[in-house]
Amino acid sequence: MLRTLTIRDFVIVDALELDFSSGFTVFSGETGAGKSILIDALALALGERADASVVREGAARADITAEFAPPAEARRWLIDAEMSEAEGLILRRVVDSQGRSKSWINGFAATLTQMRELGEMLVDIHGQHAHQRLLRSQEQRALLDEQAGLGPLLETVAQAFKRWQTLSEQCQRFEANAKELLQERQHLEWQAEELQRLAVTPGEWDEISQEHQRLAHAAALIEGARGALDSLAESESALLDHLGAIQHRVAQLAAIDATLLPPAEVLESARIQVQEAVHDLNGYLDRIELDPERLAVLEARMEAIHAASRKFRLAPAELPGLLASVTERLLALGAASDIETLRKEEEAARLVFEKEARALSALRTKTARALEAAVTEGMQSLSMPGGRLEIVLEPSTPSAHGLETVEFHVATHPGATARPLAKIASGGELARISLALSVVASTSKTVPTLIFDEVDSGIGGAVAEVVGRLLRQLGHQCQVLCVTHLAQVAAQAEHHFAVNKTLSGGRTSSQINALAGGARVDELARMLGGIEITPTTRKHARELLAAVS
């Protein structure tokens, strides 16, 4: 559960630290005082997106820290993520005035995805507009699926549907383009035959080009290498002899004057390098020879490759790559053009989808009947006697969501025909039905903290008292936090905080105080009667508290 919430420079909150207990806690206050800001701050710590607008005006950054006593599931998550701490769980979020955000889990830097993933194990927030979202069919389906715990099966169904649709589209494309595919295949087969006959290997063009260059100029190469060798070592005026004599002379002089040692060493190095050049030239002349037959073979091979490169409009070196791509495309066409195999695969994929989707339908039906009964029972206590919820599962075109649509139908009084929720419920009725659904759905969840942000809007009087009792009972199972304007709901709480907006030094701030005794009576009286608290409203407030006790 949530233990503490610390807020710094968030919207109109300057500095705030709240300690929370188990059970049912309410927050009350005038409209605009900042009650929902607390929920927004906690949502930010749980990974909600934020921008610079959340930073208090004039401040450098907003800083929110939430400390939890984590449930077992969250502890396992922390251990797997190597973020476990013996003391518990601390989530921190900082947003600066430029909108940049940083997050930490137990002091370890974390991503927003990690914050949200962990947050889903800790807190479930029911917003003040939840009953409006409930009018959308996809929200109704999502609520039913969540109640049934169908997350993994929904993913399996979606993947099976995607596989089936992919194969179906492949079949349709083949049947629509069979002629074009056949022409493409014939053209590719011709290309492959030509290229395979030529059999150009990767790197071959560069190799034979270099060898051809060498053989075509073999006479000039031999003549040039022989001339260089003569000049260096074999003529009467060979450079090597002259260089040796010069080096010897300078070395003798260096024995007299040591300053001549460097040039003597350079000359010796030059003499050695010339000797190495002479050795390499001799080796080259031993290897190179005129080979007109090999030259003719190379020229024929190069002409064949040149002809193919012109035919396919590619550089000679690119021909092996063309053969590889043509072969790959032919394999793909071969698989795609096997229409019978494709049809069998499509049929198999359809059967897999239908099997998983029927299992999904069965679980939806079972959960729908249980949810109908629980919500119908809740409606009786929320001043809708004889009202009932019916969850209609109507067969539909197969989709990634299964084989049916989900629609909530409601009868608001005895004997009435149940009709779609979006068409029959008034604002107050919709709020009560939504609250009943929220309470029923929450009892099946494992999160330790539930937050209701003005979900009791649109109700009042005796119904409000019933809502308060429902939330108090829910607080026996988990921690419940509720933002409310209704004194009947607030009176049922075990802990009560009042939110006030103050103006000091030209700055607006939101402050929160825990209430007890007379202060709580005064706040309930204000909620009952408005700004002016009278003895009558105080008496009524005491009666509300006494009824709870």
C-alpha cells in the first residue's frame, strides 16, 4: 500500500508530505483547491507522461516521491530488475522547467515504461470521467476482459488472427497477380540460367583483370625490371658498387671525426636497401614469363563476362550479386506460388485462431454472467431497485479481439427492457452503474491501493451514504483513497484530509491537513451546507459520524 507521498513545486503545491494508513481515506475541499492534483502527482510517480506545465510557476523543477509497502508481485519484479531494497519501495520522479523528466526506483535510474509496469501492480486509479468512457463499446469489452483476467489469452488470439490474415492476404495477392508472377518467374529463370552458365565467382573479375594486365605487359615488365637490375648491380657503373665505395670512405672518415657517423649509418642503410631491391628484382625476373596461351584464355573469359555485364546492364564485378538476388527471389516466388500449400497453411491458421477465440468467448460468457449478477446486486443498493445489467455478447466478424462484440445493456427499473447503456442511462444512473462496476471490478484485482477520483459525481442523498459504505467495506480488503464532494461519503472514511487553497505574497498554494474531532465536523458541515457553517449543519455532520460509529 501507499505509505507516504512527498510533493515539491508541483502545479500549486509548494511543499507537502503526507502519511497514509490502511483502510478508507477521503480528500475533500472546495472546487479548485487541488484535491485531484494529489492524484495527478501520484500518477506522475507511477509513470504518467508530463511536461513543463506541472512545474510550479517560478520553480526549477517538480519533485514527487511515493513510498509503498510493495505486494509480493512487485517484490518479485524488483528482484528480477535488480532494484530490490529491504526497506520497501520508493518511486521518485523529477520534471524540470524545460519539460525534461528523470525517474528512479529505489534510487536506481528507471524508464517510464518500468515505472508504469511497476505502478500497475501498486495502484488502480478510477478517474472522475470513468463513467463517460464506459459508454464506449471498446471500454466495455476491456472491462470484461480485465475482470476475467484474459490478458495472455487476448495476446494469443491477436497473434493467431494476425497469422491467419497474413496468409490470407498472400493467397489473395497470388490469385490476383498469378499472370504477373508467372512472367516474373520466367524472366528470373532465364537470368539465373545465363548467370549460372557463366558462373562468375565473387572477386573473380578483379583477379583475372590483374592477371591479364600482368600478362599483356609481360615483355615490357621483363625489360624494365632487367634494366633496373643492370643499373643497380650488374653494369660496369652499377649504383651498388659506387654506393658501397662511398659508404666505406665515409666510414673511414667517421673513425677520425665522430660527427660523420650519422651520414655513414644512413649510407649503410641505403646500401642494404639497394641490395634488398636487387634481390627482389632477381626473384621477380625468375617468376615472370611470357604466356600467350594463358593470356588468350583470360581475354576470352573477360569478353564473356563483358558481354554478360552489357546484357544485364551491370558492372562485371556485380554479376555474382545479381545471381544471388535472382536465386533468392525465385525461392520466394516458389514458396508464394505454391497456392495449394498456402491455402492449407491459411486454413490451419484459421482453425488455430478459431480454437483460441472460442476459448476466449467461453471465458467471456462465464465472466459476463458473474459480473451481471454482482453489478445488478450493487444497483439495488444504489437506489436502482429492480435495475439490472445484461452483458450482450453478439457474434461479429472475426477480429484480433475475438468472435464477438461486447455491449452492456441496462434496465433501470422493474419490468423494463434492457437497452444499450449509451442510450438509456441518465447522468446520475450512469454514475451509479459505473461505480458499481468499479467496486465489483476492484474486488477481483490484486493491487493494494485503489483510488477513486470524484467517481461519486452525479449522486447524492441516501445513495451517497450507500456509496460511502461500499467504499468503507472495500477499505477492509485494500487501501482506498477517494476524492469526494459528498459529506455522506466522507463521513464513512476512517481518515479524512482537507485540501485548502491559500494566497500568500501573491502566490497561490494548496495545503492539506488531517482532520479529527471538531475540525472534521466543521469540514463535513461545510460540505453539507456551503461556506457558512451553522449549528444545524454541524448537528447533521455529527449525526453522519455517529451513524458510522
